Amino acid sequence: MEVNSSVPDSAQLLPLTHFEKEFPIRPWIAQMQDIWPASILVSVLYYIVISYGQHYMKNRPAMDLRMPLIIWSGSLALFSVIGSLRVSTVLLSSLFNNGWLFTVCSVRERFDNPTWVWLYVFVVSKLPELGDTIFIVLRKTKLPFLHWYHHITDFI
């Protein structure tokens, strides 16, 4: 069975962008492998900041951040939709061209499709996503354990 691990531009459901074609993914993945221990430090700092923020806001009025929260959430949603479209089109192309077993089980050694770029961007996006907790703290709404625990475990 011939395996087509890279789908040419003409077979893409959405054409590749210049960013996806030219992004130097290998050095960025290597860098992430080198600096991953920093995620533990960032997670500890995140917990300290939200704990201090809750203490700081205890005797202060809640802030009305409706519009910034709408913009923040809308931006994250738009990013998720774009990333999902890019990854799903490559996934579907691979599924139709190579079958279920290859698509789900093969180890991808090649970094020449947009999936790797968008997976990298997804991982990097976990840092700014920590910021949504600031809205919870400043608006003085309940901060559930699962919210910050999820952010920490997702980030590490």
C-alpha cells in the first residue's frame, strides 16, 4: 500500500498559507523540548498571582470587564476555529488518502504539513490562555478548583 504522508497543496481542502509553508517547525519543536521545565515555574507563578489577586480583590469592588471578556473569549474562539479547520482538513485528507490505521497510528516523522504548525501554535497558546483567570479574579466571581487546576495541568 502506497502511503501519502504529505498532501499536496492541490489536494488540500484549504490551500496552504505562506505562514504554513515557510514556518521552520523543527527548530521550534526542539526549543520547546529544551525549555519545557520552565512551564513548571510559570505554573507556580500563575498560582501565586491568582492567589494574590484574590486576596487583593477581597475588599475591593468587582470590575465590570464585560466587553474585554467578550473580546478575549471571541479571540480565543476564532483561534480555535481556525486551528481546528486547518488540522481537520489535513486529518480528513490523510484519512481518505491513507486510511484509518495510518492516520491514527502512524508516527509522523515529516513536518511538511500544516498540522505540525497548528499543533505548535496550539501548545504555545496555552500561555496566554492563563489570562482568562484574571477576568474571574477581577470580576470577583467564583474561581473553581477545576478551572485553575485544568490550566496548570494543561500548561505543564
